[in-house]
Amino acid sequence: MSKVKVFSQSEPREGFVALGQQWRQFLRLVSLLLLSLTAGAAWAETPLPLVQNLQQSAIQAAAKDQPLIVMFSLPNCPFCEKLRRTQYQFMAKDGYVVQQIEITSRAPVTGFDGKPTTGVQLARQFGIRLAPTVLFFGPGGKEIGERITGAPTADFYGAFIDRALKESAQALKAKSGAA
């Protein structure tokens, strides 16, 4: 016949204490895992379409009487992410052709001339030395709005975009009037 031990409040319960510690440790690990997953989701980079074919993208944007907006960025760049999240993802949702190219990328893309190139070569071609840098292109790859270099104060950034869009619209209108 087995004995059942009854614990009084003053006696230690090693087995239960050890089990309680293991349980608390397990819950702590689960909490840390969930926290890291949700934090990762909160800090994940906001996607903008990557440039595939600049020639086609510029034609597509011009057909809407808009510039092609290209953000030259770097992976894990907090300033690039802030601008994608606060400005450019909304412009893309509003119908603008907004794309990005990583200035360290060696992935093949089609340039404005229809020939293969890379992000590294495009950054060199356009004199990009700082990320983020945003360029506004018309057909043929001509810059038609003032580029925005760096991440100026958030209060003024929208005004920089508005000015570049206004310049771009004037350049597109002048080009279509001359044709």
C-alpha cells in the first residue's frame, strides 16, 4: 500500500517548487518569443516594388501624366524605412509609380536604355552617394523633378515631394505640348 504524503504549509514542496520554476521559465521563453516575433513584424521593412524595368516603368508613369518615382535605398536603412512607411507607400496606393532600388544590389534590372544594369551601376550613373535619395524621372530616364537627398525633417518632407511633383508635372506638360 502506498502512502500519500500530505504537506503542511510549513513543509517545503520541492517537487512542486521545481515544477513551478520550470513552468515560469517556459512562460518567460514563450513571452520572449512572441515579443520578438511581434517586434520583428513592427520593424520589418515596408515593401515598395523593386525596379525591374526602368524603361517600362517610366512609360507607365508618363501614361498617367506622372513621373516615375525611384527611391535609391540601402538594406536596413532606418531613414529609408521611415520614408517608405510615412510617404511613399501611400503615394503608391494613390496610383503613383513608386519603386525602389538598393544601391548595393547586383541583381539585374533593365535600364532606361533597355539594356541590363544593376543597382550599383545605376547609383554610380546618377551620382547617388547617400540613402535615401529619391529621383523623379520622365520618359527616357531624364530627371524632371528636383531630387530629394537624405531624410530632411518630417515636417518639411511633404513639401519637398510636392515641389518635385509640381516640377515633374510642368516638365511632362511641356514635353507633351512640344510633341
